[in-house]
Amino acid sequence: MGDSMLGAMAVLKKNFDKYAGTDAEKGSMSKAELSEMLHQEIPGMIGDKKQLDQFFTALDEDKDGTVSFNEYIVLVGSLMMMLKEMFDQ
């Protein structure tokens, strides 16, 4: 799929599935799974447990204790806006 938008979307879905699939609930990420994803994919982004808790709470819009794919996409969009300058280079 190369550099196409469709290829980028496939990578995002594959990444979500990789981390969301480590426990019994394949369609969502627990706090532990989100933490693992952030530490592996974006080292240094999340510091201590308090920061992770705040970040998780902000992402979990429906307050069900997990991050769904839709909530994950909000995370990705937010990160893209935060890191826009890096992508513009």
C-alpha cells in the first residue's frame, strides 16, 4: 500500500490490533495495553503513573475503562496535531 492514505490507515489499525489483542478483549485497549503501546511506539511520551492515569481518563470518553478504536483514532489525530512540525520537515 506504500505511502497512500489507505496504507497509513491500515498501519494504524494493525497497530491498534497488536496492542488491543493482548488480553481477553480484542476490540479495546486496557490501561496496561495503552501504556505498553505508548512505551513501545512513542518512548518518553508518558512519564509516571499519574500522567498515564490522566491520559487514559482523557482518552476514555465513554468511561468504560477501555480505549476503543474510535478513542484510539482521537489519540492518533491529537498526536499528529502536536507533532505537525516534525512531519512537515
